Amino acid sequence: MRPIIDHLLNRPAHVAAVAQLIYDEFWRDKPSYSAAYFAGRLRAANDPARLPLSLVAITGDATIGTVNLIDNDDERRPHLWPWLAALVVVPAWRRRGVGTQLVRTLLAEAQRLRISTVYLGTDGPTFYRRLGARVHERVTPDFCIMRFALPR
């Protein structure tokens, strides 16, 4: 079954699960954050005509992935805008095209909003390169800032 990708604002029952995915994947080891904190941030994605945007991948009643488009994901680079952030797919659904579907849908949403470039930070550039992203800046040998240039 192919997952449904939708704006999280249209699927409020999935906010807690998306927040938990993001927390578990990226923030569990940082004591000042919690899944409840991220749930609050996700609720700010409440208008598809402006940032932030949050997309969710769903199959049946299960939340299987998410991706977000936010103003900034790196306070040292405030001049880069906007950012693809918090792409997460649950382990059982990885390598099945869900991440690709989430990113492509997010980039289509960015184009709809007339955004010409989307940035992201990653330690896994191969996945994003396959989708058309290019390295913008090599931060460390293991981490880079990438960008998608979107057609107008």
C-alpha cells in the first residue's frame, strides 16, 4: 500500500506521533527538549500558504514519516532560507520510497509558494543528491549543507 502524504494540519490526530518521531530521531539525547515541545512547534504549521509546513506520511492509521519546511535550521546561517528539516521515516518503512515521496512533495509545496531554493543539513548527502540537491557548503568531513534549486 502506498502511503498518503498530507499536511499535518489536515491530520491533527498524528501530531503526537510525528513529534515523537522527531524527538526520538534527533533530540532524545538533549535534555532541554521533549516530544511535547515538538508537538507545540508542529502545531505552528497551521497554514499551507506560509512557513512552517509539516507533512506526514500515513498508511492506515499509522504515522510512518514526516518532513518539514521551516524558516531556519542553523542559527549560524540566518541568510539561508528556507530549510528542509526533520525528515524521518520509521525503520520498517525505510528504503521503500517514503523518504523520496516526502521530499518530492515538500519541494512541490515550496515551488507552490514560489520558493526558489531549499537548504538542508545532512550527514547523508547521497540520498539528497539522488533527488537533485547539490552541496552548498562542506561543514565538516561528515556533514554538509545542501540546496535544492527549484524551477520557477
